[in-house]
Amino acid sequence: MVEHPVVAAIRPALEASGNTIVDPTDAGALDVPIEWEGETVAYARVGSLADALDNLVSRIEQELGGLLPDLDRTGKQIAVRLLDERGAFLLRRSIEDIADMMGVSRITIYNYLNAIRE
């Protein structure tokens, strides 16, 4: 089946934020309709908040071209800045989780954040 142009256009943005496109025949009660000219062409299934941090980290790793623990100090500082700009540190335990993912202490993350926010 050929994908509706609206769905093709918004798919990258939805998937980048941890959401998926669902066919109207497979939609559930919590799925959000995507409508075009009065017709529901697909549904968006909102990703789990539990996966939000992992999704953000994956996007940052793609942008920076390396896994968080493999980045040099400057790369890690950039990653922390990007994560902060995208709201990663609003999530509970995210400082500790990011520190574990990077292979640094949570104090290091706090230092990076303090330097960025000054």
C-alpha cells in the first residue's frame, strides 16, 4: 500500500521523538488520529515516557557520531548541553542515568550543567 503523503512527511519527526505511525485498522483507544481533508489517514502511537531518555540519547549519539562513553571530554560536554536543551534532565533520575551511560560520575554531569548554565 502506498503511504499517504502527509504520513510520509511527518513520519521522521514522529519517529525521532519515539512515536510510531499506526494504520487506522490497527489503532487503539489512546492513538492520536492524523487527519487530512476530513479523512483519518493514520494514527500516531505516542511512545512510552520510560523510553524517552533512551530515545534522546540515541538521537544525540547519532548527531555526534559516537556512543556517549566513547566521546572525548568536549564531546560529552556537547552531549550534556544538547540533552539539557531537549529537556532530558527534567526526567527523574536522569542525571544518574546519563552519568552511567557516559561512564562518568554524577558530579561530572552537575559540573557540565553548571558550566553550561552560567
